[in-house]
Amino acid sequence: MATPSSAALASRHARHSPQRDEQEAVQKRTFTKWINSHLAKHKPPLEVSDLFEDIKDGVKLLALLEVLSGQRLPREQGRQLKRIHWVSNIGTALKFLEGRKSVYRGSPIKLVNIHATDIADGRPSIVLGLIWTIILYFQIEELTSNLPALQALSNSNSSVDSTASCETGSPPMKRRVNNKFQGNAKKALLRWVQCTAAKDFGIEVKDFGPSWRSGVAFQAVVHAIRPDLVDMEVVRRRNNRENLEEAFALAENELGIPRLLDPEDVDVDKPDEKSIMTYVAQFLKHYPNPQHSEGDGQQDEVLCSSLPFSQSKEERKMLRELKVFLDQLERDLLRAQAAEGSLTDKYQAFKNFHVQYEMKKKQTDQLLQPVHKEGKLSVDQALVKQAWDRLSARLLDWHIHLDKSLPGPLGMIGAWLHRAEMALREDIPLQHVHEETANVLHRKLEQHKVKCLHTH
């Protein structure tokens, strides 16, 4: 048997160095918690225990993408799935991702060196790379791309490490960014932290690594959202572990932000950048407009002050309330779909939800009018739009499912189903599907039941 060369052994050792192994372990824990926070919304709820094993058949990967996008994806499923089915499912997921466009570049997402067979093999580095791409696109990019100040940031070639802080206002060093998509998302998220939390306390946050080790930056973000929760003078006197533990506990218990990190993940020489970015983005997702004070007019103040305050306080309040309503309506809809009952009852339930949906349509359209000259939505608006699109897709999907369940050869059902499926593929808004269709189907079903009774 051939003996591995010294170069091959050295390469293998480098790939499995203690530092690399620990970085992968932290990412695995963080990404697993992030995935589970979303799979809890799936119908039925799902959970990942071992990321590298549980993703192999592609079923939970597709479920995650469905929750994030609000779209239904085809899959092979069952207890006796074979590897060929695993690869098929993963291929569907990768094709779906590659069909999405990056907001920053305007071009399709490229999955570099990520292949279905590697995911089916559970290769740690490839699996983590795929999940990071999903987090970057569906969370960090989606949220930061709607920050008003990003337009200026997007035109800069500066790297994250050299981004000018809000305190100094010094011009950033020009440096080529190889991955413009990731670079802009990172810069925008970093700037959000600098302008909403760090600048109020003179804290220097220049990266998503060592700047967070002491826990003070996490505490400052919590303070920016709920000043009553954090005494920054006390924070400065405590050790790293105490600050990190309290910040994570406050975020989870008081702000409802999933705990993706533990103190021991961050209090190290080189904290994992991707894990910290994933966690910090949760704050932007839940609280895009922290109530921080205005600055004193430094060079970057235009950027900083424009981040959260592009709409009136009343408009932001209405958007928050609308999002809460839409999220609750989606949860109620999922429960209604899973409930027992006759087809007639199901159609009536669908109609009730559709009425509520239509009642909110006018208000939603008004609140989603772009507030910026370049036509971009605010973060609050973007979150409402995501919730609205997801609810629209679920209603349309339920409508199609009900039609498929109808007994008897109802010709007009097939015609409607074809139109509905075309609408789903072409992303036509739900309002183009007339509500009267449900009423027509209901009458047809009643007529069919009467005929069945006479027959028997």
C-alpha cells in the first residue's frame, strides 16, 4: 500500500489543525441553532441535531429554504431514501439558490466548489460553506441592503477591516474586495453597529472578531435597543465571560433574540467572524431601528443618522404592528391547514383567511411605498414585505392543495389549477387569483355532494 507523502500529510494536518477544528465546531453549533430557529416555523416543525448528518438527504435543507423564501420546493422524501434521492434533493436546493439574485451585484448567486455529492457525504467544510451562503443571502444581505446609507457604502472599495468608524470620520483605505457581495454586506452590518451602538460609548468596533471578545459591544447593542436593560458603567468593570453571558441572556429573555453563541465561543484569541455576524444580524432583524441619540456632526453623521430615521415614528410603529399581525396570521393559517375537518370546512377557513388578507392589502400597499429617492425600502418595510410575500405564497399554495383534493371530474378545477400553477411559477401576486373562485368551488362541491347522496 502506498505511503502518503510528507507534503500530503502536512496538508492533511493543516486542514485539521486544532484552530481550524475549533472554528468548524463553533460554526457548526451557531449555524445549527440558526437553522433550528427557522425550522421551528416549518409545518410540521423540524429540528437538526447533527448538522453534517441531518443535511445529507436534503429534506431539511429544502424545508429551511421553504421557510426562508415562502416557496414550495419539490423533493424526494420517505423513510427509505437512497443516495440517488439525497443527491436529487440537494441538487434541487442548489439550483434554487443559484436562481436567486444578489441584491448587491444584481447577478445570480454563485456556489463555488459546492456540489451535491459533497453535501450528501456530509463534508464539514462544504456543508458549513453552503449554510453560510444561505445565511449571508437570506439574512445579512437581505437586511443590510435595505439600509438607506448602504448606497454610499456600496460604491466604496474599502474592506471591512479598514472601514472608517463613526467616531473618527477618517477616510477608509482603498483595498480591493475579492468577494464584493460578502464585503458590502459585512461593511453595512458593521456600520449599523458603529452608528447605532458603538459611537454612543466611544467603543471601537472595527471587525466581527476580537472587537466582540470583551462582551462590551454586545452590551452596547442591547443598550441601543433597550437602555433600561444595561448599565454601561457596570459593564466596563466586569470580565469578558460575565458581560457575554449577560448580553446573550438579556437578548434572549428580554428581546426575543435566539441565543446562537455561548461566552466560550467568543472569549478566545480569534473569535469566528461568520458566527458573530450571524448572531449580530439577529439584532438587526428584530430591531432595525434602535432608539439611539443623534451625534454631534462628524463626517459620517449623515450616514449614521440616515440609517434608522427615514420614516416617522408613527409609520415605523404601524409597520411593526403590521408585521406582528402578518406573522400571527401566518401561524394561524398553518394551524388551520393542519386541523381536522371536511373539505367544505377547509374551504370556508381558507376564505376567512383570504378576507383578512384582502382587508390588509390596501394598508400594506400604502406602507410599502419606497421612502428613499433611489426607490429602496427601509428595513421595517423590507421585513413587512417579506412577511406579506410569505403569507401570499402560503395562501396560494393552500388554495391549490384544496383544489387538488376536490372529488369528481370537475373540469373547471383543472383549468384553474393550471392558471394557479403558472402564477406560482411566474411569481404573480395572489390578488390576481380571484376570491370568487373559492365561492365557485364551494358551490360545485356542494352540488357534487348532493349528486352523491342521490346516487346512493
